[in-house]
Amino acid sequence: MKRTERRQTATTNNGSLCVGHDLPPRRIPSGERRVGRSPNNWLPAVAAMVLFSALLLNGGWRPDAALALDGAAWGQVLAAGGQAREAARFEESERILTEAMAQARRDGSEDVFLAEASNELGLVHHDQGRLDHAQSYYEQALSLWERMLGSEHEHVAAALNNLAEVHRARGSLDTAESLFRRASSIESRILGAAHPDVAVGLNNLAELHRQQGRDAEAESLYRRALLILEQAYGPDHAELAPVLNNLAALYKEQGLFSWAEPFYLRALAVRRARFGSSHPSVAVSLNNLGCLYQTQGLYELARTYFQEALSISEQVLGPEATLAGTILGNMAYLSDQQTLWHESQGLYERALVIQQTRLGFQHPIVGQLLSRYALVLELLGRPVEAGLFASRAASIRSRQASIPEPSDPFDQRTVMSPSLR
């Protein structure tokens, strides 16, 4: 049986916007896990290729492709959608999975197919920061799995984990903790305490505790998760990257920079080995190393890492992606620290355009950018404009007062999420 993929949470800190999670709740998946069933083993592999041709070449379904929704071929379709998502080809992934789901509904296929596609579509939207869409798909998957498999099943735990990450990202920490603990309890009973998917839940619960200021508990859980994954995959596997990233970020927040750096560097190394140099998760690791060096006052080294991260992000995700906005915000703050006010102004303006569009005008990160931008304008002798932007920042802070903010929303943390592919 394949594994249902969970999202792992990643982390953030200090004055720079270091990317906490791995791309939106983005969550570097722990792997695949698929619902067990008895597929039609007679289905030839060529049927799956017919489906791929219909999807990828013709942009739609052909009548003779419907047969490929049976059994093993359906799994290959989900795998194709998952692989496109992991490669940050989100439009392609969404198209494959949406058409597959539509075809399954037309054919009256098993609900198990719809649950798998719903969970994977949730991950596609989650990785792009579309939390409302992600939550809707996760809830649909959870409902279908609970009805078909009962409440004590690993796939139910996968959906619970992903829903918990959505709530964590929104600051609903009590709800997130309840969901994380329910998912972890199910998985420990079904899979055993040393299973890699249990490590995913430990990582995500650790990130929640860190956000609650429970650092000792968070460190213990991160360490347990890392040990499980190392025993399952070895020390250099990409599945370890989210936990390595998060443990590094925790130490960075505590001022233990010499402890943080090796974990950040190790996360970067395993991601480059898995994905190559042009991938969003590599950009995240570069950004986070930039944040670490910036915190230590190593400004030119930090700039080098930020520039490489921005180049990769713009190349892979486009210049208007949230990750690009995060990195630009960090570069603006870096220029700010170096008293390069005009350079800082331009970078803040670019970051604000992106983040207001992608995150909304009332998002806490937008508020932080506005606050810093106002200070720069004041230093440049533009007090009236500075006052207007400072007022907007204060308004956002007052609206968000009841929502806990990450200690450093510009430091990217990694979320591990369950996903079905």
C-alpha cells in the first residue's frame, strides 16, 4: 500500500520575513500513501497511458480514456498530478486532478477515487496559499474517508493533519492542536510509533508548540521526528528537510546561531540533491539561510543568499508569487539595516504590491511591511506619506490583535501534510 502524503510545517523568526513553512502551508510531503483497495489487476498499463495522453496532450478527456479510471491507472493519474505539484507546476497539477475528479463523478466511480483527488487538490491549493480552497477539499476528503473507512484509518488521519495545518496557518491554534492530536493518536495506533507518517504529525505538532511559545516541547518533538525519519530513510533523504529546517529555525529564534546553521545547510543540501537547484523549496532554504546571516549582521553573505533565492523563485513561480514577495521584503529590511534608504524603499514597494495582491490588504505580513516602509519614508523626509502608511499598519495590527502571529513571518517554516497521490 502506498502512503498518503502529509504536509510538514516549516518555520520562521526575527525581524526578517524568513519563510517558515515550505511553501504555503506548504508543506513538504512525507511521501505517498494511497487508499488500499483491490484494483482491476487485468487493466493493462497501456490504458493509463491513454488517460495521460487524453489529459496532457489533448487538454481533455476522450471517451476511450474513461476506462483508465479503474484501479491502477487511477493511481497513475493521481501520481502525475502529485508529481506536477511537487515540481511547482501547479496549473498542470490542478488541471489533471480536476479533470480526473470530473470524470470520476461522470462515471459514478468509487468515492475512494474522489477522496484521493480531493486531498491532492487540497495540497495543490495549500501550496499556493489558497487556504479557503484547500480547507474545502480537505473537508471533502475527510468526509468521504470517514464514511467509507471509519474514523480510525490512516487516511482520515492524513486529512485531519492537513486541516490542522490550515487552522494553524490562520492562527486558530486550539483547533489545530485538537486536530493534530487526533491525527497523531490514530496513526500511532494503526502504523506504530516508528512510522514515518507519525514523524510528520510530530513535526507539525512541534511547530504548533513553537508558535505557542512552548519551545522545550517543540524541540523534543522535532528531535523525535528527525530520529524516526533518519531511521526510515537514512540521513540524507529529502523527507528530512522540513524537520531540519524547523529545528534550525527554533534554534535561530533562541539565538543559538551556531546550532541553527548546520541544520539549515543540511536541509538545503538534501533539497538540492532531490529537486535540483531550480525549485521553490531550494529557494526557501536559501532565503532562510539569508535570514540567519542577516540576524548575525553578516549582511553581504545574507544578500548573496537572498538574491539567489529570489532568482529561483521568480524563475520557477513567477515574479508575482508570495515567495518572491517574502524574499523582497527580507531584502528591503536588509537594505534598511544598511541605511540604503532609497534601495530599501523600492524593495518594500515591490514586496507590498505582491503581498497585498496575494495575501490581502489586512494580512499581518502586509502590516509589517507597511510599518517598515513608513519608517523608511520618514527617514527620506516624507512625513505625510509615512504617517498614512503607519496608520494603515496600525489598523492591521488592531484587527489582528486576537490572532497569534508567528515570531518571524518572513522566515519560512516547513509543514508536512498528508496528501494522496
